[in-house]
Amino acid sequence: MHLRKAKLMFFYVRYPSSSILKMFFPDIHFNRSNTAQLVKWFSNFREFYYIQMEKYARQAITEGVKNPEDITITRDSELFRVLNLHYNRNNHIEVPENFRKANEASLREFFKSINLGKDSEQSWKKQIYKIIARMDDNIPEYFMSPNFLEQLE
């Protein structure tokens, strides 16, 4: 139940602080262990997200895309569907528009970096992570409800 909620929160925040997590999981008595577990979940969510971004950026390059502005993501895009299926398997919520925009920006950043050969550098993704972290959004207040998921069923 908490994992599903955390996955849905990922649509709004990719880099939540522990204080944000505590606000949105009021039914959990937080300690070092379970706080670390929630933080680890988001780390795993980001890992999957960035693997997909890199994969689709390389695919765009292989397909001959030259300009990052030619890369667009719509709600019907394969990448969008893959991410929605992963984080929102039962379509509990409508994916926020800001997440689509973050996807497009992420994909373009990966595309530009790979095209410039930066992927041969050891820490080439760090700059992309910083850009994407700034795209975090406010999580809707209804996520704070302890019976949040039951409300969606």
C-alpha cells in the first residue's frame, strides 16, 4: 500500500526530502530504518526512470533525430505509457501534465548529453539530475490522507 502511494507521488516529486515523506505518510511512525526504506524506494524509482530516458534518447539518435526540440512526449507516446504502467499500474490517478513536461525535458537532456559525447565521462548524468530535480512539483494535499488509496478505489 505504501509502495503504491510512493510510486504515485513520483509523478510529482523525484527527489522528496524526508520531511516531505513524513508529511505524506502520516500513518507511519518514522524511524531511521523505515525512513531509509522510503528514500530507497524513490532512488529505485529514479533509477528506472533514468534508464528509460537514456534508452529512448539513444533510440532517437539511432533513428536519426538531430534536434532535441524535435523530441516530444505526448500522453500517447510509448515512453509515457511505459512510465505510467510502471508507476500507476491501475491508473489510480491521471498523470499530471508537469510529469509529461519533466519526461520531455529529461529525454532532451539525455539526448543532448549523449549527442555531445558526454556519456563517455564518468559523472555525465549528474548535470541532468540537477535539472530534473528542479522540476519537482507540489504533491496534492489529498495524498496526505491516511486512507488515500481507499479513496481512489
